[in-house]
Amino acid sequence: MSEALQMPPDHVLDWIACEDKLQFWEGPVRCGKTQASILALLYHIDNNPTWKQGILSGNTTKSAKNNVVKTAMGLLDLAPKAKFKVHEGEIVIPTRHGPVRVVLFGADDSDSDDSLRGFTADFWLADEITKHHENFIKEALARISASEHPWVLWTSNPENPRNRIYTEYTDRFLNMSDEEKKEFGGYSERHFKLTDNPIMTPEKIRALELTYTGAEYRRKVLGERCVAEGLVYPFFGDDCIKAPPETAKVRWASIDFGTVHPTAMGWYAYDKESRTYYKVREWRATPEQASRMTVSEYMDVFEKITEELGGISKMNLTIDYGGGGEALAREAERRHWMPQNPDKKVLDGISATARLLHTHKLYISPECPLTIEELYLYHWDEKAAERGEDKVVKEHDDLADETRYAVSTFIEPRLRS
């Protein structure tokens, strides 16, 4: 038996077989909850002969596919006879009672519930439930209400204790009386630990501990709910600042265009020998420049510095299309650049940037003093935290945002591939 197929602990096997109508599984990264949730889904599909179809949701359909369906030891591996109909966005699982459809849905925006209208479901497995929009959650719960044996399993990494999933759902269900839970159909809450995943050796756990810091460490390693407070990058210091070697080659650039804030630009290099990334140059408009410069003049600045650095591929530029950035993108296209609209998921971008800086996969060159200053000052919004939201204070963040765009769009995807 391969390492990936090792048997979960006995208590996790009990959780898999639990028949409560709604279950909430929470725990750090790599704790085995996703694989266990797939096993639970397959177990209940096989043991409920009336089931015909159900919901598999993620933050997006892509994330549901990557995290649950096509990952190693994901749904397709654990149910090898299942057929994934990519264009229909569904998996058909053969059972002794006949085929069962599992349909993929994205749940991250206010209109995501529209895709559920008229859909009848017997079960619902939600990956990253804390990232689901409230409209989708309410509609999905309504879709399974007519089932003879409804079953819902939500999974998540821990979040802010004031996150609405806790305050509006799980805490309320957990505090129901035994009689209310029985009338509801049963509710259970499970908290995984890294040791619940049989493939996580002490060496792997230690490596994971060294990857995260601050609130991310408490959530993704310890499995604690906590508030993101203080500095976004509390570890940032001299060991994150380093000049690139001569072997590093500039490959990418990022622009955060601004009309009410200064336009910021950054250039990024990769050193093959050390497999390390560097932010090698920065540019940020002064207040006087921001008040008078045109998109054409911004592109003149960008192309001049890019040429000084030896040039980059016309495809390796990202420009934030928001806040008037589309006009700059159009000017770039007129000059035969092919800019990408960056991945702007703030928390995912911050998480990726923190991991790269903390593990020394990314360094900031001393030639970028304004970026260094912003990263030292970048901090969480305390008022947003009180509402259960993880948000950064929107000031002194132009180069920090531009850095996040470059990481999310170019660097982090290369490390995942």
C-alpha cells in the first residue's frame, strides 16, 4: 500500500461514517480532512440507495476541481470507475444502486446561487466553506431540504472567530439542545490535527511549521481560530532583503495603476542556480507625477526601465485593470505588450507572498527601499477584524499590492507547477 493510501486513525473512520445531517470539519493544512471528506462522500453515496445527485462546491469550480476532484488521492483516484464529464462539470459515480451525479459549483460571489436554482440535491460537500458566499449557502441548504436522507459536510481551515460561518451557522448549531439537534437531523463538529493525517511524519510537520508565521501559523499549523492582527508580515526584516546575484535574469513586471493612489511598478528576476526570485527594481509615482502623468507617459517610464534591465517577454507583464488600469492596459497593447489582469484575491496573495518571503524563496533587493518600507508597515485592519473579516489597511500599500500581484500571477503558479 502506498503512503498516500494509509488508513486514517480510528476516530477519523468514525467521523467518516457519521450520519448527522450537517457536519463541519475544520483543521490545519495537510491534516487529511479533504481526503477523509471524499471517503465520507463515497461511503454515504454507497449506503444511500435513494441518492441520485448532489453538490460539490468550492470557492470556484476550478478550486473544487483542483482541491477535491483531480488532486492526488482525490475523488477520481478514490473512485477509479467514476467518469469526469469536464464540459458538464460533473462526476458520475457508479454504485450498486445505479449511477450518482456529483455536480461542481463555484460559490464565491453574490450571483453564485443562480446556478443552483431548480437543482434538486440529496447531498452537499463544500470545500472551503468559509469562502462561500452567503447566498450560495442558503440556496444549497434549500436544494437538499427535500431529500429523504439529506447529508451535508463542510470543510475549512480555521478563520477569524467572528467569521459568519461560525456566528451564523456552526456556533448556533453546536449550541442547540440535544432535542433540537435530533429534530434538525443531527449536527457534529470535528477538529482535525496534523497527526490525523497518516502521511504527515514529524519531519514533514516540522517543515510545515517553518513555512508559516503569525496568524497563518496558528490557523494552518496549529488549527486555531484567531484574529489576523498587527503587521501582515511580522517576520519581515534584514534576512528578507538581498541583492540578486549576477546570474539572476529579469523576467516579469507588475503595475498597480492608480488615479486616487500613486501608480506603482515592480520588476522581478529568477536565479536558476539558487531557484530563488528577487524583486530587483521599483518605481512609484510622486504626488506631483500622479497629478499630471498620462497613461502614455507611464508606459514610457515602464519601457525605459525595462530596457535598462535587459528586457522581458511581452507576455510577462501584469496590470491591474481596476481603478482606471484598463486604459493603461490598452496603451500597453497598442505598444504590442500582452498584459495580464492579475490574480487579485487579497488573502491568497498575501498568504503566497508571506510563504515566499518567510521561506526565502523571494527576496527584496536593497534597490527597492520604498517596497521595503511598505512591507514593514503593511498591517491588518482592526475594525474589519471585529466584523470577522481579514482586511489590510489601505494606505502605504501601492508597492505591497503590486508585489502581491506579481507573486500571485507569475511566481506562485510556477512553484505550484
